[in-house]
Amino acid sequence: MELEKEFEARVESDGLLGVSCSGSDTAWMRAVTPTLFLIRQTGEVVESVNTQTGTRPNDIFVTEDDEVLFTDPQNKCITRITKDREVRPWTKTGEFTPLSLYCTRDGFVIVSLLLETRSSESSVDDTNAKVVKFDSKGEPVLEIKNDINGKSLYKCPEYLSVNTNNASDLCVSDWGSKSVVVVNQSGEHRFTFEGPPKSSRRYPEFFPRDLVCDSEGRILIVDSGNECIHMLNSNGEFLSYLLTDDDGIEDPFTLSIDTTGRLWVGERHSKKVKIFKHSS
């Protein structure tokens, strides 16, 4: 892949945690701080918005209307930043902590949720995880939790994306199981990706973090432990290591695709963003 541009996000923070493109030359970013930043591809901060609750968002997403939604783990809710930059609570998530979110073009918001409970019979923490689809009014319309055999699909669904080029499949990066779990739009399990086959494997383990789907229906996954990005087809078949440390990426943590199809890769500790021309 061709590196088109590289810049350091000029924010006062110890690390860069999330990038969500807004158009072709700017992106909203979250860092180790309760403030969100709109940044140009020069690294210049155009504007900043405080969450007003002191919480650090778990995830952010820029909508088709150029509003920003973020998950608030402390107050267990989804919050909206309007185009006028007003910060408004959108919907509560009950006892569950919201992790990641995705806004569809038809107004639905999909959120991954985690409930941690301590068993009275042991010191081991059990987890209860699910993905919920909300309508435009914040009402839940679909809950995805188990497969057809009643087995939990998720342990810690940290990041998610929707493959709009493949029947709106829902792709979840699960840090708890070190896998990517894909279901169809009805919540039926399609496949689980646990890393490349041994014949293609360059690294012994798989550490999935952020993920996006491109215009060709391919799934791009950050592997933070191995400093690389995996590329799968829409059926979960491993295609290639799209980017590795040989391509100059270090500590990749977050991904986003802009309106021109370029791939933005955010590096956690350096706060650098590298923009690659992503061929179809």
C-alpha cells in the first residue's frame, strides 16, 4: 500500500485511542482524555469538545449528518454531539457498559455492551456480553447474544463494524476470545476468525482490536500485539497481511476509512496517523 500522508495529532494526551473520519481531510479523534478532537490531516486541531461528564469515551462514530456519537462507560449511556456542538445524552444502556458503536445510513445505532459480574462462589469474574441494535429514537429493536445452540457469541466485544457491501453483516472484534465474530443482519452466526491459517501465519497469536470494512466488502483488522493489519474477504477467508511493521506502522490501534477510500491508521503511543491509499 502507498503511504500518502503522515502526521502527529497535536493533542495533549498520552495516547491516541480512536479515529473516525469526517469527510476526506478531517477526523474526530479520542485520546486518553475526556475531550474529543476534530483534526485536519496536518495534525492541526480544528475544534475540541469536552464530554462534560469527565468520562473518557470508549468509542466514537461520525454520522452521515456529521454529528458525533460516543459511548460513555462511566454513565452507561450513548451521548450525541450535535452539529451545533451541543452535548446531549441519547439513550441509556442500563447495567451494561457500552464499548463500541456503529451508525447505519438508515438511522440505526448498533452498540456492543458488557456486564461484568462477580460469582458468589468464586473470585472469578463472569461476563455477560451482547450487541444491541437501537432505532433512531434510542429504542432497542434487536439483541444479539447467543448462537443457535445457546452458546454465547461474545466475551468482550470491544470494537464493531458493519459490512455494508455484504448484506450488512455485523463484524465484532472480541478481545476476550481473541477473535472476530461475524453474524448476519438478523444476528445469525456466520463465522469466527481466530487468526490466519498455519500455512499463512506470520505470528503465533492474534490480538484483534479495531476493524473496518471497505467498499469491496473486505474486513480490515488491527492486530495490536503483532503491529499489523489483517485483511479478510467477506466470508472470513484470510487474504493477506495488508500492513506490517515492514511498511512503517508502529503500535497500530485504530482504523477509519475516509470518503475517498483512503485508510487512516492511528498509532497509540506516538499519536501519529498514517494515511494509506487503499486499492480496490
